Amino acid sequence: MPAGLVLGVPTDLDALAASGIVSSEGIARAAQDLTRTEWIDSANGSDPNGIDDQSVGELIRARLGDEVHEKLVSPLLSGVNAGDADYLSLAAGAAQIAVAARKSPSLITALREQTTAAQHHPDAPVFHGIPVGTQTLTDLILARLTQVDVPVHLSCPVSSIAPNGSGWTVTTPLGAIAADEIILATPAQPTARLLDSIAPETADDLASVEYASAAMVSLAVSKKSLGVPLDASGFLVAQTDPLPTLTACSWASAKWAHLDDPEVAILRISAGKHGDTHALDLDDSSLVEALGVDLNTTMGITAPPIESRVTRWIDALPQYRPGHPARVAAWRAGVSDEAPGIHLAGAAYDGLGLPACIRQGRQAAADIA
Ligand SMILES: Cc1cc2nc3c(=O)[nH]c(=O)nc-3n(C[C@H](O)[C@H](O)[C@H](O)COP(=O)(O)OP(=O)(O)OC[C@H]3O[C@@H](n4cnc5c(N)ncnc54)[C@H](O)[C@@H]3O)c2cc1C
């Protein structure tokens, strides 16, 4: 990837030209953005809250051209969401770009200013992770809660919530629990079911949030079998040049020092996206075999993997459509009106990455405290 990308948007067109990813016509089209002084889309500075939203594709295609969108922005943002950036809410799915788009008719200029103002350390890591595994986060939360005698019930689905006069009765397989306040951190569909009888209008709209499913496949392959050097963090597949099964491949052992090994490379592969369950319909060994074909095409790998692990994430990634922030505001207002004491948090609302989910959890806790 060329230097200077902000969520896939190029801010250094020389680096983009040197990368060879976009044609000279595509770069010339993107360069028109640099001299633009007239607003050409609805992100015209009049919408500070992002309520008058549009899709990422709409904005990027208009400002920088189809090629930059299809070769750079869409692979990244469609990939992160297992969706399609042409239908992804700009305000909710790429807030940083939305802010820049409202600052100036030239998106590149606004993003350059944003980057300079942020003063990122040049050696700051691009990726952050938890070397001992992401589950450490939830294990730690559980341990802290247990330490302070907060009861935690795992594998205990809530079947209903009903008002009980002063608060709420939460029905679970372990019996009824009385609650003054509730944070519903469940995905949109279970949340809709739980709110159905107490905030029906909100529940109706929440139930229509679409989700994507994806398979994550970790492969251990012999470094001797690699046809390319692992000199980057991996690759994304553009929808304009699709592969039959693979949508992205993270070179995990090049990306994370703790996974590096002299003999074995670890690849983490994504397959499946919103509206395409072909990969998820395959059984594990057929899926690994199908991905082997795509790895041969892209990385020249001919040998079968030494080990593989398939994890299926069914209906795990909410698809933020244009207008999402306004819908979230309406859901929160509806719940606050019809079900006071119930709070909404999680990936369905204000960002699906872990930092965004943690921020929402903290906000909900602060609202209660
Ligand atoms: C394949 C994949 C890769 C990802 N990679 C990254 C990444 O690299 N970085 C990043 O920041 N984010 C990543 N994400 C996104 C992030 O992991 C999720 O968006 C986030 O974990 C969602 O958290 P959540 O608490 O909102 O929802 P969830 O983690 O879905 O939790 C919801 C919980 O509600 C429970 N539940 C459902 N119904 C009920 C009920 N009736 N009663 C009680 N409980 C119920 C479920 O069992 C579940 O435990 C990835 C997501 C996926 C799917």
C-alpha cells in the first residue's frame, strides 16, 4: 500500500503513482480534487452532525474518481465491514473521512491537514493487538467483576424484559432478575426481540439492521512453500478483481512479532461477505481447499497447509447504511422515552471496532452512574 493512505484515501499522489495500484488516468482524476474549490456533493459543510449522510462510495467516487474508490477505499472499508463501501454510511463507517469531507471541497487537502494536526509519531505502530489473545479482555473483565462480588451468569440468554413498577424484570433460564437499569449490549436482532413489547417502534427498526457473516481461516504454511516474500502486512481483494473465495489475507506472522517463526508462516484469511455466503456454505476442509486455490493464484503457494483452523462468525458484522447515525439517535430517543433505564451499546450503534464498543460501554455505564 502506498504511504499516506487515510482509511484507503490517498493523500500522497506521488506515492500512489509509484505503487502502480491505480492507472495514470485514475491518478489524474484523483488530482482534480486538489484544485477543487466548489462543493460537488452533499458533504458541504452544512451538516456538522453527519445526519445528512451519504455512502462512502458516493463521496469517494465523486471527489476522487471510481478507480481510487474501487482499488483502495472500497477494498479496505468493504473488507473491515464484510460489506460493500458503496452502501456503507460515510458518517458511521468512515467518520474520519466524513469530518474531512465537510471541512473542504478538496478531500485530500482536508485529510492532509487532519493528519498534520494529529501529529502521529512516524514510528507509531499501524496495528494494535493483544499478544496473548483478544479473549484476555473479556477474561480480565470477568475476573475484576468477580473480585468485587458482581454476579456474572455466562451462557444465560435473557428471554424477556418487562416493567415491574419501579424498574425491570429480566427473565433468564436461572430465574427472574430485578434491575433498576439495563445495558442491552446484544446485537440488533436479539435487542429488537427484547424491546418488542416495551418499545415496539424502535424494535421494528432495529430488527431491520442487516448483518454479514464471515469465516476466518488461520493457516500455518511452510515458509519454503511461499512464492512471494512476506514483506507487508497482507493483501485485500478488490471487488473489481474478485477471487472465488478469499476476500483478504493478513500475513499474521509478518504483522505480529509474537507470531513470527523461522520455518512457518501464519496467514489469517477472511472469506464471505454480506450477500455472499458461498464460502460459509462449504464444510471446513472444502473451504481450506478453496482458499488454497486462491493462495496459489495470489502467493504462488502450492503445498497444502501444515495446520488450519476455521472460525465462522455468523451474522456478526452489522451493515451501517447511509443515515445510520440518525437511526441510532432515534433508537436511543425511543428507548429513553418508552423504556427509561434501558441503555443501548455495542457494534450495532456507534462503531463496530473494539475501541468503539468499549467507548459505548463506558458511556452507558457513565449514563447510569
Ligand atoms: C471476523 C471478525 C473480525 C473482527 N476483527 C476486528 C479487529 O481486528 N479489530 C476490531 O476492533 N474489531 C474487530 N471485529 C469487530 C468486533 O470484534 C465486534 O464488532 C465486537 O466484538 C462486537 O462487540 P459487541 O459486544 O457489540 O457484540 P458481540 O461481541 O456480538 O456480543 C454480543 C453478546 O450478546 C450475547 N447475546 C445475544 N443474545 C443474548 C440474549 N438474549 N441474552 C444474553 N446475551 C445475549 C451474545 O452471546 C454475545 O456474547 C471483528 C469482527 C469479526 C466478526
